[in-house]
Amino acid sequence: MNDIIKKCRAILSKNIEKRKQAVVLLSEYFQCSTKEIYYKYQKGEFPQKGKITDKIFFFFHGLGCTVKNEEEGWSVSLEFGANGHATAIDAGTILLVSKLHLEMHTRA
């Protein structure tokens, strides 16, 4: 059981790091603090979708924003919570971790 927990923690840690990276990319692109991103979007100050670079895209939806980095081959969906915090773990992330863990075990 400890092995499962360690693997899930590792997957979650990687996901959280990508979320942090995505938030910083948005913050730098929009030239605002990370906690202001969602509020400024809601006020109409930012477009719903766009390009940060030729290989990095964003798309605001509901209470979140998906950031896709084609250059590095990753995509994360941020959920903005209290105080504009965007790196919280949501149900979708837990499901993703569960799915990845299951895939790792079925391949072994």
C-alpha cells in the first residue's frame, strides 16, 4: 500500500509543479500577480483564449483555465479558488492520478 501512496504522491507532485508553471506563465503574460489572473479575466480584462507563445496556449472556462504547452508536451487545467489560488487539487486531478496509477499497474 505504501508503494501506491508514493506513486500517487509523485504523480500529484508533478501535476502541481506543472500547475505552478502554468500560473507563472499566465502571470508573466498578463503582467499581473498570480492571484489576480482569474479576477481580471472575470472583469473582462483578458481574452477567453489565446497564445502565450507559438507553442503555449490558454483557454479560460468556468472557474478555470487550461494551459497547453506543446513544446514540452503537457497540459493542465487550473481551477481558481479562494483568493485566486490556482494550484489546488480538484476532483479531476484525483481522477487523473487514479487513472495514471491504474495504467502503470496494468502495464507492469
